[in-house]
Amino acid sequence: MSEDIILPSATSLSKLTIHDTSKTGFGYNPAIGPISNSITSETSSILINKRTITLSSAPSIYERNITNKKPVEINLSSLSFLFCEIVNWTHGQSRGIHDLEMKLNKLGYSIGQRYLELIKLRDGIKLNKRDLKIIDILHFIHGSFWKSIFGKHANELEKSQDVPNEYMIIENMPLLAKFINIPKDYADLNCGAFVAGIIEGALDSAGFYVNVTAHSVPMDGFPLRTVFLMKFDQSCLIRESIH
Amino acid sequence: MLYSILILNKAGGLIYQNEVNPGLNKLSTNDYLVLAGSLHGIHAIGAQLAPNIGDKTVPASVEEFNRNQNSSIMSTFKAQSPNTNRSGLQNIETSLFNLYIFQTVTGLKFMLITAPNPAEHKGELNKQYDMAHELFRQLYMLYSDFVMKDPFYSLDMPIKNPLFDTKVRELVN
């Protein structure tokens, strides 16, 4: 029996001819071979008239109400694959562990800036007030900010006893690092640098100039425990003392 | 009683080997590689072996064949060719050990080496086979979670992942 390639859209592959162009102008016809995907007047009119290509009947993320207070859940698996690819890509671009962490931090930074606005908008403009004290904004980050990103509050919020401008947020089970295994020769690396970037972005755009780094501090039962160390700029402390 | 877990990549290279319980003669790393390669070959040949009797009647035309194929794919979500034995070698049972093989659709192979069928399961031929397959399912899940989602793992390379090791140990015990 001949083993033809099965192409479900046509009864037989050999029946496709050069004249069989697809209705949308896109797609691959094996009888023609590779063709240019350049935008012609025909295809551009199709593209313009088509708003979004919806694969399912559910409305796309752009059609949802932005002030929707219900938490929007996404799949942890797809998030992990995306984050895995982010780390992988950044790893290929960077020159060392420090550089890799810097790049991850930078990626998270812009998310933090936007997310702060989004959460404040969702909380409602009337009820909302601007946090002026370091401790207030940190409670916000540790509480509702964390909850809307990761679905739960961070585990602990601590203040350094020795250094006045250092605070710590401690997360026992970092969601993004759940499936990540740090190889031996990258011992110091913590992919939480991405989350640190989110915190830094949010705090910076709230007017608290800060430097955030992520450190692995494993504990019994929590091998992935991560400490986010926040070093506030001196100007914040001076402002704090004036109030 | 499970002795050993092996994972082979699609080219037949050994990428993971874990002796869960002692009880097998120690093999050198090289021997394990040879074992993995040989079983990979046997599995492939086994997939080609199929009796020619009871063959379905040959469809009149290529179109009809394709139509039948398409409808069977649509209803079962599996590509099936009537004349090949897709599963290949599945298990080897000896008086000293049992060996089970599970191949995923991507060509990855999981292998388990266990103690032979225990006496109390006499008459329940499939009992240990079913247990092995449940274990395969769990192992496949762990592999997809903790190996495939690890940004520092490159495909088809040996798995050196303490996190995966821990999870496998938790699964087995």
C-alpha cells in the first residue's frame, strides 16, 4: 500500500495544483512550494478587515474590562514555560551571572511600573490614597500587590536591624522558581531577580527609590525560599524623617 | 519492588539512570549505555514485527484510504496504520527481573527494571504491568514538569537535576 502523506484538508495531496490558492491568501500549498509572505494589496485588505484572529469564541484579553476586580487566573504550566524561555533567552544574551540577573531585573522592572498603576486603578480611585511612608508602601507590596500577582501574600516582611535603609520581603514558595533547577556552576543565581525587578519598578514609580536583589536562603521544608532585599535610597530616609 | 529507572532520548542515548533500590548487580556506566542502546534497537525492530494475517481489505483507491485514515484520526486522535505495531517492545519478563518500556509520542523512552512477578500475584498477570504503567504516567508528569520547564536543561542531554531526583525518590517511596 502506498503511504501518501495525509493532508486532512484535501482528499489527496496529488490533487492540489498551482491554481489552488487558499481563500484567505495565507497558508501553504505544497504544489507551489515556499511563497513569499509579503503584504500585497489583497492580503493587506484581509489583514485590515480582520481585527483579531480568535481561536476560540471567548473574548480576547483586550476585550475584557480593565477594572475587573475578579482575579484573572492563568495556567501555571504555560507561565512556567514562558518564564523558562525568558530565562533561557536572557541567559544566551548575557555574559555572566550578574549580567543575567541584571537583565532579568530590567525585564521585571517595566512590569512593576505598569502593574502598580493597574492595581491602583482596580482598587478604585476614590478609596485609594497614596502611600507616603516606607512601611505603608511595603505593606501594600507585601499584601495586596503580591496577592494580585501570585494569588497569596508574601510570607514575611522584615526590617534589617543593623542597616536603617534595608528591608526584606521573604517568600517561602516562589511560584516562578517552582520548576527551575539552578546548575552547580551557577550557584549564586536566583531567578527571583525577575520578581525583584517587579518590586523595584513598582517602588520606583511610587517615588521610593530602591535597589532590590533576590537571594536564596533555603530553610527546612522550603528549599526555594527567597529573600528580596530592598535597599532604599538615602533621600527616602531623609524624607521619612521630615514627615 | 522497583530496582532501577532509566530514561532514553529519542536517539537511544541514556539520559537518566537512577538505582532506586539496591538489588541489581552493579553495572558500569558504559554497560548501562550499551544496555540502553541495545534495548532501543530491539524496541525499534519490535515495532516493525507484525503478523500479516487478518489484514484489512485493501481500499479501492488512495482517496478512500485517506478518507478512512482521516476519519479514524478524527475519532480516536491517534494516527494508526493497520500494519505496524506501534508500541514495539513493551516488557520482558524473566525469572530474575522484569523490564518495562514505555515510549512517549516524542520518542522518549522510560524503562523500569523490577523484581519478577511476585508469587501472590499468580493468576493476576496484569497486576504488575498495570502498576508499572501507572508509575510511567507519574514519571512522565515529573519529567514534563521538572525537566522540560527547567531553563538550564538542553534537550536530549543527560538530566543532572537534583530537584527531579528528589521528586522521583518521593514518587518511588
